[in-house]
Amino acid sequence: MIHDTTDPQPGTDTRSAKEWMKILSQYREPSAVRSWYEMAVTIGPFVILWALAWWSLGVSYWLTFAIALVNGAFLLRLFIIQHDCGHGAFFANRTLSDWVGRVLGVLTLTPYDVWRQSHAIHHGSTGNLHRRGIGDVHTMTVKEYKALSPRRRLMYRMYRNPIVLFGLGPGYLFLLENRVPVCFPDKAKYWLSAMATNAGILIALGVILYFGGVMPILLIFLPTTLLAATAGMWLFYVQHQFEDTHWEGDDAWQLQHAALEGSSHYVMPKVLQWASGNIGIHHVHHLQSRIPFYRLTEVLRDHGELAIKNRMTIRESLQTARLHLWDEDKKQLLSFSQALARA
């Protein structure tokens, strides 16, 4: 159960989501010095750990593997920087943001222009039952699930199974699906983005293979990539998949309200919050996506109402993995067994 202690009480601030959006606009300005600093303290250790892992191949494969796993945290943070570039939040210069994002896309295995468009759709349609399907975790309503054939129900159950969603899914998404613009197959711009990113990845892997053979790929590239991908998938999941999240049809859906009510505040230890670029402060991010990730903590410091809004601890988040169907009548995300019991 997610904690939301912002119910109206005497003396409590009850600003609407639209009002919060205006207030948060004052945090949108990035600092060039801070942005370059965040880039340096992320990509610097990432390169150093890659080199250290490569060196350790001659000492112990287990040591190499361990270093690669640690480096997954820095790769995840590079994805957050790419994410902020996509929102135009990391640098004031949009052209600079885009090209930094495209270069980072080779490291994160994510074609920048394709991802930026699908993610923009996600932000523009989050919580809208009639606009699901791009940039989100596929979620069905109880009524939709009941109307499926047994085979289709089994397929949806398999998709929502944690082993598939967080075990097989991240590797499939970043290693395979990202290689083609599946959401925009008829747009040349996105094919160019995907193919250019693929070319960069192939060149990098070719250089690694030429100088180090297959072991750096198996013990450094793949563990680092898969750990970062799995962590990223989990973070994206818990940001919107919780019991009291927000879904509405077109007639009742309102963008700012859905952003505030349908996004969690994922509370993590400081080291994990740093590695994830404060993306757990997701309700604030969805209200004002142009806020640089390093300024999100300023918002919570200045506005305690948002600090206690939609709070979710790591222990509480583990329970969200069993929630799969949206009950339009009760306005709750349910497990398959809960949906069956209510039926």
C-alpha cells in the first residue's frame, strides 16, 4: 500500500495538480556547471570501472564479473542523463542535449530519437485508459481480461509474471527490441536513429572483440548492461504500478492530475537514489519533466507536501509485483486472485 498523507486536513496545503505545475516551473532552469559535473562523476567512473574490469580478466573472472555488476549503477545513471536530455532538462541548449543523448544511446543501447518520442507519448498519456500501448507497461482492466479467450489470458499472465517482466524482459527490450523502431515503423527519422545507434554499438563491440576477444563481452558488457536494464525496468514499473495509482478514460482524464496521482515517490537509500538520478521522485518529474534530476530534491526540501505524497518504500514496492489488473469500479490495481475473488 502506497503512503499518501496529503488528504485535506485543517491547515494542510491542498493545491491542485495544475497549481503545483506552475509552482514547480521555477525549478526548470538547469545549471551548465552542475550538468557537466554530473556527467563527469558518472561517465568517469563508468570508464574507469570498465578498464579495471578488463584488467581483472587476467586475475579472476569472478572479480571481473563483480566489477561489471557495480558498473551497472553508473550505466543506469547514464541512462537517467540521457532521459533528462530527452526532456530538454539537462542542458539549456536543446541541440547539445540531443547530441549528448544520441552518444549516450550507444552506451545504453537505446536509440535516442525513438526513445524520446515514445517517452513523450508516455508523459502525454499516462493514466489514460484509451491511450495505452506506447512507452508503458501493458496493463489491462478487469473487464478486458475477463473478455479474453483462455489462450490470451495465459499470454497476459505470462507477460505480467515477474520472471518474464523483470527477468527476461529487460534483456529482450534493450538487446533486441531497441534495435528496430517497433513503435514507429513507417518513420524514416526513427529508422535512422535506430540504425545509427546499432552501428555505434557494433563498432564498439567489434573493437572490444578485436582487442580482448569474447570474454570482455560476456563478463563485462553483458552483466553491466543487463543489471542496469533490470534496475531500470523495475524503477519504471514501480513508478506507476501501485495499488492506488490513477487510470481514467478520455472523458474523465486530466493530464496534470494523472501525473500527480498516478506517479509514486519511491523512497530509497541515498546511494540508490544517487545511482538512479532521483527518478524515484517521479510524481514531481511527471508534473514538470523539464526539472533536471539533480534539482528534484530541492523541490522536496522546499515543499514538504510533495515529500510525503505517494511515498513508497522498497519493502512496500515488492508487493506491487503481484498487481496486474485495473478495477475501473474500485479504482485500484489488483492481483489476479483479487480480481477473481471480487468476481
